[in-house]
Amino acid sequence: METLKIQQSALARRNKANKRWLAWFDKEVEPQLKRFDNLKSDLGTLYETAKAKHQSGIQLLRKEFNYHPEFKRPGDVITGVSFTPK
């Protein structure tokens, strides 16, 4: 019976320590995780916008300068190679 009382006391101390840790986590870490999730969402939006702007820039080069992104033709003014983000 004494062994069970010792184990019960140890479990009660462990439970109390776990509750303190959980309170700390909720106060300190959880807000940072929410900020990180918002940042990921914002970065996704910014990346999609950048891809669309890049594509419209390539279309402008095609229209105004007769640019061909797949290969360079003799007499082309633009000598760079196009990169399309995935």
C-alpha cells in the first residue's frame, strides 16, 4: 500500500508540473505559432502574385520585343533565358 501512495504522490507532482508547462506553452508559444501560420499564408499569397506578375512581364516582352522564352533566335534583342516559377 505504501508503494501505491508513493507512486500516487509522484504522479500528482508530475501532473502539476505538466499543467505549469502547458500554461507556459499556451501563453508563450501558441501566439508565435499563430503568427507563423499567418506568415505562411501571406507568403503563399505574395508568391502567387509574383508568379502572375512574372508571367505578365513575359507576355509584355513577347508583345513588345518579339521575345521567345524557349530559345534565342538570331537578331533577338533580349539575350536572357526565361525562368518560370512552378
